[in-house]
Amino acid sequence: MASKAQAVWAIDLGSATLKALKLQVGDDGNLEVVDFDIIEHSKILSGEGVTEEEASTLMAESLKKFTDTHEVGNTDVSLGVAGQASFVRFIKLPPVEAKTLPKVVQFEAVQQIPFDINEVEWDYQLMPETDEPETSVGIFAIKNEIIVSILKKYAELNMNVTCVQTSPMALYNYAHYEFNGFGGSDRKATVLLDIGTNNTHLVICSANRVWQRSFQMGGNDFTEAIEDTFNVSFEKAEKLKKNAPVSKHSRQLFQAMKPVFARLGEEIQRSISYYSGSNNVEYAGMICMGGGMKLQGLTRYLQQSLGMSVIRPDTFRRAKPAADISLPKLNEAVPDLGVVYGLAVQGLDLSTIQSNLLPRRMARSMAWQQKSKFITIAASILLVATLLCLGRALKDKAAYAMNEDIRREIKTVQNQANEASSKLSEAQSMQDEYSRLIEEQLKVFEDRTAILRVMDIIVACMPNPQNNPEQAQLYESFEQGDVAAVTEIPRDQRKQFFVTSFDVRYAQSLASASFAETQVRDVSTGGGAGGMGMGMDMGMPGMGMPGMGMPGMGMPGGDMGGFGMPGYEGGGVEDEFDQDDGPGFVVVIEGYTPYENIAELMDPLGVGDDKSKWGFITRLVNIDQLYEETGLEIFRKESVSHFSYETGVVDLEDKNMPAGIGEKKVVTRVETAEDEKSSRRTGTHKSRNQVFAEEVLVDPMTGEEISKTYDLGPNGEIRFDNNGEEKFIVRDHWFRIKAKFLWNDALNEGSEEED
């Protein structure tokens, strides 16, 4: 059996050419054609006047030319031997135990091989199992003197031969691998025909069976027919044969070769008729290979005379060319590379037939010959290394004797280092006590940033690139101040919060803590703020200033329980709650959003546990799930006294709207006379049902209108609905959220202190 390799050269020395192919297993596990060549001998080995000695010299010259032009090195090499130079016999054995099978096969080999068993190199192959009780075995043999003379040429060129196979079996391995086992059927047989210079190999095969016959008839028979008919030299006849299709004597040339066509067809017909009669099979078709098939008209003749489809492959199906291989040249050479393809497949351990006629003693000898130079190099390296080590030892000994004083100094330094290390260990032992004292002093400052951390967590629950990744580009454009990019998205589709007020206060008792009074727009003056201040004005980027929204800030969804309804705050009867009172944070957030569906941003319905679809309020209510490590938990969300949510349309007339929303601006709807303009500087100017100018709120960054305005026609006329009511355009919505968050970390710390 050939050795397992990742790359292999396959070589077939024929009568006219040397054919070589290198295959390797690629990174993806598929076969790859790395290199190939077809080298013509300077003379046809079977030509007139060519002696056996001269033929051997010609083959050696072609091999030398091959090794000079291709890198072989230590790559495994698989060789093919002609079918007529070997012995092949397929026999059937009765059922026997697996352990006794080798002895039975050896006995049969002695009986079947027509030579002394000691004068041949032989091997056998168990064919794949079928439904038949008998075991099919192929016996292969070649005379020692033949294989030795062949291998001698390769040994002289230091080639690492690992496999020797007969050409017909190599052809079978090619077809079986390329055509995926012929469809897995033994009732449909495929004929493989390889027409060489002097011989033709005919192999009939199916999924689990193979039969071969070689007969002495090939391309030279066509050449000799022309030679005899036209009375020319063999070389001249060969040229006439190759140029027959384009010759002006084409008709006469093919007429001269007609008897050879007929004899070839008869030989093939005799073989396939014998096999089909003995094995009860039908033929799926014929695959033709070899240089003899280059003769124009031969493929069509065989198809007509045999009555079956005949193909001449022009590409490899399961081996792809490497990047530096010319695909047209490879496709042109494919019909000549069937045998070497099968040899290479066997060398890579991918073939069905694995018999190997390489003499075992010669294989060992060739392996040692390959290794001898490496052994010599290794021994030389070992000797040099030994001498270097000896020299270094002598040098080190002399240096040691010279450095006695230096060693004494080193010893003194080592003692000093040990003493310093001891003192360091003593100081480190006090570190734990010092650390404990420092931690006790620092505990006073642990919670001084608690309010800022709470604000960061609440901000993280708002629309942002993490909560609303589909609008990440909007948030980035807003942060960069790119107005053009921001306004590319319609305002009512922007999932943004503009926080105008953010108040967070710590309370020791959440149950008794009250919310800070909120700021509302003073409608009487058309702007400003009324009511009490928020108590804590946070100057965070995008928050304290009116209209300066954060670049996005954004509950399992479902029921809001006792949440305050929009426009309603507090009131009602306090229920009894299971949730204990404790310390925590009282939060009031006010602002507005351009998004048309504020409910979707706050607490969308039907989102369940899908956190990616939660809204702002959804996240606040479930803050203990999102940020479990913070110890925060919503406090009595069912009671409007402790959790409420208000919202409304951004409208200059809304008395409950938070202060700080947008900037005021008078927008002219219809051009009027100058004197009329000067008398109307504020408010909404209309005459009957026509509006000339309106006072509106605009976005400080983009200048877009954000407040509720009349729905006007092209001339400023107010539009009415079917009920006669004035129609308005609703834009942004404001919101006010009041919530309390229990701080469980503070509760736990208090419990520990009491204990």
C-alpha cells in the first residue's frame, strides 16, 4: 500500500511519451493539480531500428529532462507499468474466515501466476463486498527482472518511489474516483479504453467489479497502415497520420487506415460481448483515453460501430488546477493523463485498488538511500556540536578559576539582598492592618457620588444607540451638531428625548418623601417658568438647557398597573403595600420628544420579556433586572403617590407643560402690509378665519417648529373638520415622570450595622 502523503508525483513511461502529474490535497480537502508535463521521446521506442538498449537510453533521457525541469525532491512518486508487462487475474474464493484469507490467496497466487512465485513481485486486492457469498480477489504480479530494471532508472535520479501499479488498474482508479464509483450499480458497466502507441488497455468496471484485457494494437498500427499503403518511412507516415484531417490526401489516408479501424472495433466488440455474456450487465457508455484517441474520426467510429455513447474527457471533475496552472493546456492534456491521475490518487490513499508491486526489499533500500545523506549530515553536525561543547567547557573552567574575587563580591551582595528582603516582608505584614484603617476612614465618602450614579443609570434607560441601534447614525449626527444629517430623518420619526429638568434627591424614607415641585410654562406672559424651582439643576450635556437633547437617551411591556395617567398626578386613596419603606431616591424628569408615538418610546404594549423592545418607563420599572448590581428597585409603582407619568402636546396654551421647551419665534404665514406687521409683534395674528403670523416654539438646534399650530391653507385660511372644529398640526409631546427608587444597598448596610 502506498504511504499516506499530502502530495505525490505520478509518472507513466510510454512508448512515445513520458506523462507526469503532481496532485496534492488542498487546504479545503479537495485535490489540486500542482504540476504536469508530457515529454515526447526523441524517438518512438517501438519504432523501426530502435533496440532494447537504445529504448532504455531514450527513457532515461526523458526522465532526466523531467527532473531537470520539475522539482521532485523527496516527494513520493507513483509509477505505472504497462499491462502487457504484468499479470492480472481476478478470481472468486469461497467464504473463508478473515484470518485465513491471506494464506488462501497465497495458495491461489501460486496456482494462478504462470511463473515461479519466487521470480515475481505480487500483491492482491480484495474487491468491495457484494450480495454474492463468494469473495472476489484480484491477483497482480510482475517479474522481478522487469520491475528492477524499471526502478533502477528512478533510483539513479534519487526519486522516492513508493508505489508501482499496472496501467489498467491505474486507469480504473482514475475513473472510479473521477466518476464517483459509477453510480454505485453493478448492473450498469462502464468501458474504459486507453489506446497507446503499441497497446490498448480495455477495462470494464462497475461499482464493485473490474475486468481488464490488454491487446497489442495502438496508434502505430494506423501509422504502419499508411507506411505500407504509400510506401513511405515510418516517420513520414507518422506525420501524415497527424496531419490527415487537413491534408489534401485526407480521403486516401483514411481509406488506408480503414482496415485498422475495423480490427480495433472487432477487438473491442469481442471483449465487451464476452464480459456482458458472463456477467449479465448493460453498458452505460465508454470513456476513451490515450494518445491514440487523438486520431480524428475514431471517437465517432467507435460510437457508431459499438452502439453506445463514447466520450473523450477534456477536464478533471474532482481535481482543480492551482493558480499558476494554465487551464487550456491542462484541458488539452487530460485525455493523456488518465493513468497518471489514477496513480496519483492511489499515492494519496484515495483509490479503490490499493495493490502495490513495489518490491519490499527495494523499497527499504531506496528509503535508506534517500536517508543516507541526511544521516551523514546529522552525524557531522553532532561531531561539530560535541567539539564546540568540549571547547566551551575548557573555556568556562579557565574563566571560573580567574573569577574567585568576583564570586566573593557576589556572595556579599546576596547576603545584603536577603537582609533587605527580610525587612520588606516584615513591612508587608503590616499592610493589611494599615489597609483596614484606611478603608474605615474612606467609608465616609463611599456614597457621595450615589446621586450621580443614579442619574447615569436613568439616562442609560433613555433612547440611545444601545437601546435603539436602528437610529445610531441619528444620535451620532446630533452629537456632532450635523443639522443636515439630523433633518434627513423626519422629525416625527426621531426617537429622542430632550430633557429640560432632571431632579434627583436622596430620602431616608421614601413613603413619606414628596416630589419636588415642577416648573410649568407661564402662559400669561407667553414664556418663562412658573412655580417652584426644581431644587437641583443638573448642567449635564444635552440636559439642563432647553431643547438641548442628548444624542438619544430612549418595562417588560404590558400593564402599567397604577401608573399615573397622562395629565393626571397623585391623588386617590393610598393602598396597603407589601413593599417595605426604606431609603432611596426621589426622581422627577421633564422634557419632550419629537417622536410621534410617545407611548411606544415610554411603555410599548405586548413586548413581554424582549428587553430590546422595552421603552423608557419599561426599563425604569424593571431597573432591578437591568442593573441588578446597583441595588435599585422601583418603589410602589402601583401608587400614583409614588409613581406617575404625565404627557401632552407641546402647546403654548398648555398651562401644565414643563418650562424650558424650545425657543419662541413668530412665524409669518401670509405676507401683509408693513404697517400691519409692525402692529403685530407677538401672539397669533388672524383676521376672522385667516392667520397672518403665529407665535410658535422651535427647536434651538434645527429651527424646526415643535409646538401645536393651526392647520392652514395656502393663503393662511384655517381648515375645519367635518364637525366645524378648527384643525391643528400636532408636533412634539412633553412628558413628566415622577418615580421613587428603593436603594437596597443602603437597606442591607443598615441591617448589618444593627446586627
